[in-house]
Amino acid sequence: MNMKPVRTVAVLGTALTLASIGLPAMAQTGAASWYASGSRTANGERFNPNGMTAAHRTLPFGTRVRVHNTSTGRSVVVRINDRGPFAHGRIIDLARGSARALGMGGVAKVALTVVD
């Protein structure tokens, strides 16, 4: 997983990146997959396979993330409402609706940027 911190904080005179102190990075690149089954998400919502939502391991629920498909050039903003992905080497798991908007067939290389 390739993470690029975009903010640095000073703690007792030492500069630390957000990732180095255990906070989620603001930008990532890596593999994305999609899913279309399930009844409830990790935050308790009913799962909508056609929604513009996604699962991420560490970002807080409700975080909005711009996902850019590096192969197709398409991007979409999704809301994190679930945990995952659980497959090795993947950084985000998109609901089917988000994946379709990105032009994904299966696994795709993406760039993530937190938008709020």
C-alpha cells in the first residue's frame, strides 16, 4: 500500500506525519475491488449495492473520499460506511454502483483522496 501523508503535525518539537501517529493518511494509491451483497454495513446502515458508498479499513464512517480510476480516468466521490476490504493488497472496497460509475470490471488501480 502506497500512502502519501499530506499534513504534518508538531508534537513536542518533533514533526510527525499523520500516518506515523496512527491516523489515516489523506491520500492513497492501490487496488480497489467491489462488492454487491450483504444486508448491513459495519456502521449499521442497510447495504445498498447501487449506492455511492465504500468500505475502508481505517477511515472514519462518513468520510467522503474521491476515488480516481487511473485506467479509465473517471472519478467518483463515495462515503465510507463499511469496513474492509479483507482481500490482501486492496485499499478500498466499493459498492457496485460506485464501481460502475468508475468503469470497473473487477479489480482496478485507484488513487484515493479524502475530500472532507
